[in-house]
Amino acid sequence: MSRPTSPIPTFVVSLARAPERRRQITEHLSAMGIAYRLIDAVDGKTLPADQVARIVAPGIDIHPGAIGCYLSHLVIYEQMIAEGIPLALVLEDDARLSPQCPAFLKSVNHAEGFDYCFLDSDDHNDRGPIYYDRHDAVAMAPGVQAHRLSAGPQTTHAYMITLAGAQKRLSHAYPIQKSIDLYDHLPYPIVFRAVVSPKMAWVSEQSLVSFTSSKSVAPESLRFGALRRFPLFYTLRDMLKLKALRRSMAIRQLVADGALAADRQWVPLPSGREVLR
């Protein structure tokens, strides 16, 4: 296991029974010169039924893999608290980082003003689309800003979390009600930010095979599979679907309904996590 030498520790969640995924992420990080701590993910399929009954809220049906993922991220938060780590980067084994990321990690100078900061994310959660505030951004490093989000995106493959964010999440960790990347049930305010551009992370094709749900897709079955490696593909797809127009109209309605703060400059979060690397 590599030990981080940079000020920001990098934790990698990896399932022991997925050795190829582990090999690829560790080789990827080593080639970039990024030291990491490998966290053996909790295998939800091996958890005894009585343990699951103790930690999951009554009446909640959650995939065993999602339970294991949830517990695995809590292990990292516990280590942050034990060591007093103010800010950590958390990766799952399907994450792929931008070539700019090593320099970014060495120069990050901002660990305040957020609980979570996503280096890449889906543009939605289980409630619908996510928006970002064009004018509310903190400088994370030279040339890299993190914008405030309207809510937490449904993503855990590449994010930074502050010590305060970890402490708050652990204090309300049980009983488990939803997956680790859903937040609307939590009884405290959370500040979410994301690096919108330039992107700092993507996912590999291995992300199409899920260990936390029953959804898995063969890469060769994807339409326009070869094009999905290029962000421009998603930009053009969004234009054809009139995504910006439709979501801009939705923003106006959400502001009118009081669901989004009226004093912010909300814009649609661009498609993100789908880009394969």
C-alpha cells in the first residue's frame, strides 16, 4: 500500500474480489505519481443478515453492494477523524483522473467553504437535475474553481471531503436510509461544490459494470461507444436534446416555486460522469 506524501491524502476504495479494477486504478495513480491509501471495500454480499438488520432502517430495501459502498466510505471518514485530516480525496476504482490532477492536488489551497467538492459528477440525483451557481466559486488552485451546487449529485467516484463534512456525515450515519451519495434525508445543511471546468476526473469503462446495483452494461452494446470518450460528444448530444433550454426553463420555475434560492445565478450542470476514459 502506498502512503501519500502530498498534503492531501488520496483514498482508493477497492473491492478485493475485483482484482482487475484494483490493478488498473493503482497503475493509473502510480503512473501519475499520486500516492494513495488503498481501502479494502466492505463486501456487502458477505454481510450477515443480522448485521444488515441492525444498521439499515426498517422497511428500507437497499442493494447489498450499496450497503458495502456506504460502509467503505465511512471507514475513510473515520480515518480522517482519527488522524485529523482536514481534506481528503476519495476515489473509487473506476475513477480516472485528468493529467492536470497531480499539479492540482499539490497546489490545492482551499479546504473551507464546502463539505463536498466533486472532481466529476453526474448532473442529477434521485430528485432530478443539479444546477451550479455561476457566480459562487472558490479558487481551489491556480486556474481551478469549485462552484456551489444546488444539491448533492449522485456520484462517489472522485470527490474531496473536508473533516467537517466527514464528522457531520458520521454523526448521522445510522440507520442507513439511502445510498452514500444521496443526502436529502440528512438533518443538517450541506455545502456541495464541483469543479465544473476544467474537468479533473472521468470514469473508466469498468464503471458500466456495477457492484452496487443490478445495472450493468457491456461496453460494446453502447450506441456511439467510441465517441463516448470525448466530452464533445456529450456537448453535441445535449444541444440536440435542448438540455440547456429545457433546464433553464426548469430553473425559472424552481426559483418561482421557492425550490431554488432566487439570489443565485443558477445554470445547468453539464453532463459529466458519462465520459469514459
